[in-house]
Amino acid sequence: MADRLGKQVGQAVVVENRPGADGMIGSEVVARATPDGYTLLLMSNATAVSAGLFKALPYDAEKDLIPLSILGTFDIAIVVNNDSKFANLADLLSFAKANPGKLNIGSINVGSTQNLAAELFKSTAGIDAQVVPFNGTPAVLTALRGGQIDVGVEILA
């Protein structure tokens, strides 16, 4: 991406990775940089999520960062195993409403986009279900295939 961008703008683009703290380290560097157009941030949904998860951030994402372009988007889906007893969303909701607290919804880490989407699904649907966090997508899919969870909330690649 840096090579193509460099060709488009007619100068070298240097990528300096600043990982850590769910993107907050890199975001702070960009937010504090001289606003001359030479320092850019490739941000993810973590930037938006962080604003709701932390009492205070070292920057204000709405005031200190200006969006320039969308690089990509993704869909989040509610997924079940092929042999699930739920043939559709109506079946899943009927079960959840008839059996409060019995539906297990898998997601990745607490506070992740998938985890927050699972909590939003519960709230919006008005169901009592348990959101079970896993340490990554492979673990969610393994638990779904193994029957340890009934449904997963995951980003579709």
C-alpha cells in the first residue's frame, strides 16, 4: 500500500508501525504530530471502540484525527454450525426467548468489535443469553463446531 500511495503522491511513503494498546499508541503519535499532512494513521475499528471502553484516552479521536478515506469495510454475522438446530434467525430468537439464559454466544475478546456486536444483539433482540469470549476467531469456530457454543458473532472475511 505504501508503494502505491507513494507513486500516486509522487514521493516516498514510509510506514512506521506503532503497535500496542489496541491502536492507541499509534493514534496518539498521529494526534500529537504537526498537522502538516505528512503523518497519517491507518486506523481500524479499535479506534472507535476504544473511545467507549476507556474513561480517558491521550487524544480525542473526533477532534484530533480527521478521516481521509475508507480503505475497507467488513460485515459481522451471526453464525451457526451446519448441523445447528437453528435453521434461521427466527428459530434462534424463539429458542432464546423460550429458554432465558440457555443460549451461548461466542465472540472474541471482551471489548472487541465482535464481542460488542454480540452484546448489542442481545440487547436489541431483548434476549437473556450468555456471551462467551474466546482468545481469537479459531477458538470461536472450534467451539461452534464442537457444540460448546450455540452461535458465534464473527467478522466475515
